[in-house]
Amino acid sequence: MGFPNKYQEFPGNSPPITYRKKLANAIAKLLKQVVKLSQAITKPLMGWLLRSLFILHRRSRVATAGFVLPTAIMVTLVVTLLVTAIVLRSFDRVKNASNYRVNQAVFNAAAPAIERAQAKLEALFDDPTLPRSTPSEEALENAFNNPKYNFGDEDRLLLEEGGENINTAWRFPVDTDNNGKFDSYTLYGIYFKSPDPLDLDQNKKIKPRTPLQARTPPMGESANSNKCEAAASTSASLVDNSGWFRSGSKLKKSIFVYTATVPIVAGDTLPDNTTYETYKGEAGFSALEYQQDRARIPLANNAIVYEDDLQITPGSGIQINGRVFTNGNFLTGNGNNQYFQVSSPESCYYTEENSKIVVGGNMAFARVDQDEDKDGGKIHLFNGEGAPAVVELKKNDKSVNQPPNEIGNNSQAFTARINALVTDQFNKGEGTDPEEVKERYKKFTGDELDKQRNKALETYFKDRTRRVPYGEVGPEVDLAENPPNATPQGNGDDLRPQNDWIFPYDPDNGTSNNELTLNINGNKLSPAATEPSKQQGEGKELEIGDRVLIGHGLPARWWDNTAGDFQGARAPQDVLKSGGGNVEWDIAPDQGENKRFRTTQVTPLSDLGDTDRNGFWEQAAARQPVQPLEGYGGLRVVTGAGIYVDDDESDLLPRIKGIPNFRRNNPTNPELESYLPPPAWDIRFVDPSNSGADDRIQVNDITAQLRGFPIVVWPDTMPMHG
């Protein structure tokens, strides 16, 4: 459609100006109405939304007055406090970092004291001067008095408290800033004493612990179940005044070590100005506490204790419960033998340690006079709270390759070597004796000194000499014509036999010194065993070697060339193949090396054969025990004819039926008469001039049983025969 004629468009012409202005005004009005409409719609809608979603109500204009200024003040205050806190925090962090550096330096200086204390405790409980039974606190204190427990840079300290004192404390200088000069002292003390249960206060209660004693009793063993908690507890279990506590099946003692590093400050006297200086860093003080519980297994916990080779080879088999111990070889040669755990898993005594089989030598499966192994029977392995695992002892489980008649120990050859070593050292004079030997005979003089020195040297070399198997020295060897040649090494505290008399296997290359070769297959040694830390973590015996602990003949005290000292039961020795090369555990540890090692399983026992007058047993019976665990004291009977009961028949004292078998007078059978003469009255107690029984002094008050007659015996000094 075109324009009206009035506005007819022509080529090259535009609409008139009046028309364009009216069109623009119309559009502007339209847009203005649209804006007003949108505002009219938006305002009620937003009010409704605010009231619905934010629960806002209309407030009067008066209510909103004064809002801006308080808000601004509050925001400013919050920001100011926040900035202040951040600044203060930054200063604290700087201070904390400084304190941490100081504490770390002091801690690093104090930590070596713990290591020194640990080394001294290891040496203490391995000290040959201690009694072979459980040592009393007095024995431990006496051993600590030895100067060997003072390291080169240490000064021994005397600590006093409440009229008591101890001298098991030391100090040594340290350089905390590594500038070459000592600026602090590290002090540490070892506390092992417990309150004496016989020393009571006015209320008849045990006196409380003092600062010079161990802070707490030893920690109790974990029980298998709740019902065993009382049996495993250490409370009220102190064994007399020994300082040892009964904890389950063990005797335990708690030992505490306290250490502190103290700076040298102005005013302290310096030993010299060249190597010492006052502490220049931030003032700091650090103290550490360390607790170690020592455990002993009483000899009575063993079902079997044997000094030499233990042979369990009955014809019909045997069943054994519990722990077995031998310093020699373990020979079990019947397939019907069974080695059970100590008791039922429900028992409070059912613990792994109570059923170990400890073998100082080797394990084989036949008698010592047989040349072929058999199956050894069955062995039950500890399985925690579960039923024990039953494993067959097979021929291949033996620890060495040779037959039993070569594994067995030649006691005569071993004694000959000890005698040769003693003779060689005895001829050198007392000046070259070790200190522990001198301690044993220093109280004697004259002929008795020589006798006691000889015995002390014998004990010393027995602890450091391995046993001699028949494979090395057979029974056909005449030791009188072919005595061993002793060539001891060292002097004083380093005195020891030649190496091939100490080590069953060369510690450098594994070569056998005793003609016995280890039963090694590939990299594994029989019997199979788990790495000890792994086995303890499992809490179970997984292999035969976890229950049967074998020492391969390593003596109780063996020389360590690396340490330059003797080692004892806790020191490991690597097991090597012949010619070199490591042997591995059958079950490896979770971390670390898997090199198999051995420890000595030999424990020196008292000389059961020392029956000489004034010998070990007589001395032990007459000795006053300090505490029950020492095994001293008791009845002393010295007689070659036994205890004789005078039971000759008379009118007043009829003969008791069956006692004795040999009467002093036996008219019916004179051959059964005792050779002892009739005893005489002891005139110290009896008046022989008065035959009246009522006037005679009774030796004791049990006259009712003796029909009014005193006991009459012969003195143990009279000669005995027969």
C-alpha cells in the first residue's frame, strides 16, 4: 500500500520533518509506559519475595535510623582485632620456632645419656660377678661399684635424699652448638631399687617410694583372658626384699633412667677456658625419662634341666609338658614322643615362654651311641589363644648333618681343655688374672688362695669354651697321652681361649671348628624358624625353630672382635655358610635385613658335683640368704654314711618297725649289723656320772617322741667307710 497522494513519494524525496518528530515522540511515550509498568510489577513482587524468603517485615523509617555508623564501627573493630591477632601470632611462631630449636639441641644432647644407660644395663645383667641366681639389689649395687661402669669422660655422682644415697649417677660434658667447646653438662642416673616390704612405717604399712627408687613397679604381662589378669598382675607381688616382682611366670624388675642437660651459665667454674665455655644460646632445659623392665625365668619354671646332653629316647615313647632346658645337645629319638605345651590354652600358665625348648648345642633324633637318625616324634607349637599346632619332627629337621654318635659331646675332652687352660694361666701368676677371677679369691690366703684361684679360673674358662663333640675328639683318643695344647689369648679382662676353642663356627667365614656342618639347604637352615621380632609380633610359633631355640654350641661368653669385648645371651652372631654367605630366616621380617643369626643358649649352672668339705654346697647351706631367690641356706649334712638313726632295741625304747635296715646289734643276722660303734653321751649336755634319766639334760624338747631320751648322733668329723 502506498502513501496518500498528499504524501506521495517520489524518487529522491524524504518524508517531511514534522512527520518524523511526531513518530519519535510516540515511541518515547510508549517506552516510558513500559518502564512504569515494569516498576509497578517489580516492587510488589520483590516485597513479597523478601517477606516470604527472608521473613522481613516492613519497618518504619525511624527504625532504620542510625544503622550505618554502628555497623562501620563494628567492622573496623573486627578488622583491627584480626590484624592484631595475626601480628601477635606471627611473633609467637617466631618464639616457638626458637624454643623448638633450643629444645631439639638439648634433646639431642640428652639422648646419648639414654644410650649410655642402656649399654650399662646390658653389661650389668651380663656381669659374671653377679650370682647365677636372680641377683638381689645389693648384688646389683655392688656390681655397679666397679670402675668399669665409669666411661672415660664421666664423673660419678652421689645423690642423697632423706638420709639415703645412691651412686649410680653420672655426668659428662657436651657441646650443644658444635663450635668445639663444651657448654653444657648431661646428667643421668639409673634407679632400680624398690621399697623394702619389711621396712614398715608407724601404721605397719610399706613405706612409699622415694626419689632414689624406681618410680613404679614393672608393667604386668598381658593375660590371655580376663580371668588371668590377677595371675599376670604385679601388684602386691614383691618377692620379699629382693626387689623382684612376680609377674605371671616371670620375675621382673623395673629400672628407670632420668637424664637432663643443664647449660653452663655465668658464674659456674669452668675446668678450663680452652675446651669449656658458658652457654650462649637461648636458655633451655630438657629432661627425659626411660623405663626398662628386666625379666628372669626361674629355674623352677623348667620341667627338665640338664647340664650335658639330654637324651629322651624311651622305647615306648614319652609325653612331656612344659619347658625343657639343656646346656648340651637335645637328642630325641622316638616317633612316639610328644612335646606338649605347658597346659591347656584356658590356663593362666599357658604362655609361650613356659614351653620353650632351649638347647645349648644341637638337635638330633637318636641316642648318642647310634649312627642314624630317626623321626623325633611330635611337637606342639604355641598358637595364641587357639589350639596348639602339632608338627612332626622329621630327620631333616636336625640342626647339623652328622649322625648322633658324632654330635654327642665328649665331656672328658672338654674337661681336658679346661684343665689345660687353667694350668697355663695359673703358672703366669695372679697379676694377669681377670678382675672377676680376682674377686673370687681375694679374701683367701696361703694354700686356700691357690685352691680358690684354681676354681675361679676353672669357672672363668668354662663359661668361655665351647663343648667338644665326638666328631672332633672321638672316644678312642687317649687324652692322657695326647693332651690338648692350650694357647690362651689376651691378658687381664681380655683373657680367653684360642678362637677355635671358643667358636663352633668361624664368625668371619662360617668354617666349622668342631667337625659338624650346619644343615643348610640353599639359603635356609634347619630347623625352620621365624625372624624373632616378626615371631613376637605374630604372638605364635609358626615353625619348629620358634619353639626349639638352638645355640649350635656357642659358649655362654664369647669374644666379639668388632666390639672388643665378651658378649652374652642377648648378643646375636650371624649364621654363615661354610666359606661365607648369609643364611636367611624362613619367615622374613616385615622390614630390614633377613639375615639369620644365633644367640648363645648356654646358661652357667652351679656345680652340682662340688661335694668337697667347705665346697659349694656346704658353703651355700651355711650362707645367710638376703632374699629367697638366691637359693642359699638350709640343712647342712656332711657325712659319708648318710643320716644314721640310732634305733637299737631296749626295754624303755622298743625298736620302730622298719627303721633302720642296719641295727647296731642284730643277733639274728650279724651280717646286717652296723659297723658304727655305740655312741657316747655328749658331756656338754649329759652328766655321764648320773645314770638317772631324770637328771640328764635333754638336748631338745621333743622328749615325748623319744620316750624321754635325748637324740644321740655321731659328729660329721669321724671317719666313714663302707
